[in-house]
Amino acid sequence: MAEWTSIRKLKDGETTDDLFAFLTCKPNAVAEPIHPKAMPVMLTETDELDVWLNAPWSVAKEMQRPLADELLRMTQSD
């Protein structure tokens, strides 16, 4: 999260907003029936987080990949 001060809407004037972002990739076989365009990149190991936050883009970009199908399970809630 980052704070950003700007004028997004003239009627609101200058505001400071919390900004969030996430990286997406092509969907795996589990996510594709729900959203065929993309899914969030999901890091599952502690060392992946360190690489993502600290490695040069030439290394970190390799992490922009779908989660292995067997690591994702869809559930339904009422």
C-alpha cells in the first residue's frame, strides 16, 4: 500500500488516497472457468517473497506465472 495525493476528481479537489496494486498472469486450469482472462500471481514460499521484493526485474519477472493447478482449490460458500 502507498499513499498518493492528487486530484482525481475536480469536484473532490486534492485528496490523499491509499493505493493498492497486484500482479496478474494467465489463469491456471482451476481459475480459468471462473475468470478466463487472468488470475493474481500467488507466492507460496517465503523465499519467493524475498525474490519478488528484492531481486532485479530480470529475475523477479519469472515469478509472474500461474499457481500450479494442484495448489488451488475452488470452494463455494452460501
